[in-house]
Amino acid sequence: MMKIINEDEIQELMTLRASRSEVREILQKGEEMKGLGLDDCAKLLSIQDSELLEMLFASAKKIKIAIYGPRIVLFAPLYCSNFCVNDCEYCAFHVRNQAPRKKLTLKEVREQVEILEAMGHKRLLLEFGEHPIENSIDYVVDVIKTIYATKEGQGEIRRVNVNIAATTVENYRRLKEAGIGTYQLFQETYHKPTYKKMHNGPKADYERQITALLKAFEAGIDDLGIGVLFGLYDFRFEVLALVQYAQFMDKILGVGPHTISVPRFQPAHTVNFDLKHQVSDQDFLKLIAVLRLAVPYTGMIISTRERPEIRRQAFAVGISQASAASRTEPGGYSGKKEQSAEGQFNLNDHRSLDEVVQDICRLGYLPSFCTTCYRVGRTGDVFMKLAKAGKIHQMCQPNALLTFKEYLLDYATPATRQIGERSILNHLNAIENLEAKDTLVRNLKNLEQGERDLYI
């Protein structure tokens, strides 16, 4: 484990400070899009000066646009079961919560998926509590198969990403065979004393958690997502540990993290302890920007834990994926109230998908529902080579436009369709490759004629 996370080294690096000239040099290095060392990251995390922060944010935005373009990929979480054997301090699924437990039947899964498809969603992130009986691998696989088989009208879920507890290589193979996209597993905190304090149950095994992605990779899953829950320990330590883990993955597996998620602690029913390491809005945006410079090729995910105004600012400093219209309890899309005792955490963005899409357009970004890479084999090292070379947007931008056009035709309100069509035209005009633009224009017209699921 010391080869993965070196706590002593990180604690020492957290004392580093940088002069204005050093910050400028580090940012110039970062803009080369080859990543940063831990010492450089530590120095950037120490920035307090507002002018230097703006320089950091500008560099992060430049890198994000260069690699991922103006796209914001949208998805929804689907909570399938809140049965759990763990008693984690920060999660409302813990066993001390006496609220009723719920596990979706396959019929209820279909109903939830139909609701999400009717909104316009094309990709889901599945969430399950850890319970060997209620949430067995058989159940997880059956849920995935049910989702892919549920198609209502023009609606279909084209890619399912999965967040389940650390498991065996054999179980990961079954996830791979079921056709998952990214396997996502958070360490929650890389600081061992804090990890021990926060966990009780099977998840309290730090080694099991930190080596799980290695088992998933052994099973053939090569798109892996990492993250921590910011607020449990010093955010500077967690950022440096994330970077150290990403570097370890890149070196040992040959692929770094496909995504890095940046959730901040939110209270919930039976979860409301006093945080000693609260992360301010400014520090939250700073850590996103530093991660964007440190691991430029990775997709970065923000959830509806955050307020709309923070999400807007985060889009500008590195975020490339966002959940929308989320519910965090099983069956939550069936018209229930927004916060409930069965939810995993409280939400701060309650807007509909259509409202989020319209807002993204007004900000000048491009909403995307694309799932092409998973289906054409652009995963793992194939994806990494394109992303690290800054070429992935050449494929993703056209596919984003096509999937956004589908959304506008099939699901958007008149107001969103109006601003969305202007957005498509603006992004289309920015494409310099005339041959690619001609193909894209032709496919956009084909969508208007009734064709669907066109991609390159």
C-alpha cells in the first residue's frame, strides 16, 4: 500500500509554498498538458492570492477546452437498493438509519428507466449499498440487463456505469460481460486514520478498497473512475493522494483514471456530524483546477450535491461531466419529494434535465449525451492515447452535437430547443475540418428525418 499512497511524503509536501514566479512557471508547465508532479500540485494548492487563483483557473479552463472541448456530458444516477451492511459515518445508507429499506424489483427498475428515458437521459450510473444477499452480483447483472432492454419510444439507455462495493475478480468479470462502461469506486478518504474513523463494516478494510480497481482491471474493465468525499480530511492531502493514485494507475496498469469525481460532504437523515475539514467554495474550485492540470486527460465529474452557481463555475475550471435531475433514493424518480429519509445525501441542485441543458447552452457549453467510445472500443489505453494527445475532442465534439440534436428533437421544451439550435449552429461553425463538417451536417439532417443513434 505504501507504493500506492505515501502519506508521509504527502504530509511533507503540504508544507510547500510557491512564489508568484514559481506559480507562473508551474502553470506554463501545466498548459503543456503532460500533467504535474506532486510538488507542483502542492504549491498550487497553497495559493491564496486572488490574482494567482484567476491565473490558475484560466490555465485549467484552457486545458479542459483543449482536451475535451466545450462539452458537458450529462447523466443520472439510479439508486437500486439502499440495503447496506456498513455503518459509515457520512452515508445515510448506514445500518444505524432506521428508515425503511428499499430494493427495486426488476419491474420497478424498468419503470424508473422509462422515466429517465422520457427526460432524455442516455447514460446512467448505478448505485447499490453493500449487502451480500440483497445486492448480490446476480441482482446487479439482472438490473443492468433490464436497463439495456428497456426502450420506450425514442428512449434508450446506451451506457450503464456502475458503482458497487469492492468485490472479486470473478464478479468484476460478470460486470464486464454485462456491458458496463466505467466502474467507479471512491476511496472516500486516502488518510488512513480518518478512513478507520469513518468506517465500520466490510468497507472498513482500507486495503480492500484501495486495491479493488486493480482487481477490476484484471477482470478486463479498463475504464475506471476514482474519487474522494471532500470534507472528511484536509482537501490538500486528498488531492495529492488522488494524483499519486492516478500516477500509480498509469504506471502499473498503463491507463490512468477515466474519471475523477469531486463530491463534497452533504448531510442527510442520521448524517450531520461536525466537519473539521469543511471545504470552502473557493478551495473547492481551486482543487478542481489543480486536478485538471495534474491529470489533464481525465474526465472530471460534479454531482447535484452542489448548488447551480457552483456547478457553473466548476464547468469553467475543469469539470467535463455532470449529473442532472438526480434522486438519491431507490424509486426516487416516481414523483417523490426531493429529500427523504431513504436518500443517501441531500441535494442542492433540484433543476430538471431540461433546465440544466438550457443553462449549459446559455453558458456557451455544449450538452452531450454521447456514449460512443464505449461502443466502438475507445476505452482504456485506446482512449488514453487520444486524450493525452489532445485528440479525443475531434471525435467527441461531432458525437456530442448529434446526441444533443436528438435531445432537442425528442425531449426539449420549445424554449430549450430554440436556444439549443442556436448552440448547435455556433459549435458547428467552429469546426474547421470541412469534410468532417459536411458529414456532420448531413447526419444532423438525417436525424431530422427520423434516424437516430448516429455517431463516428
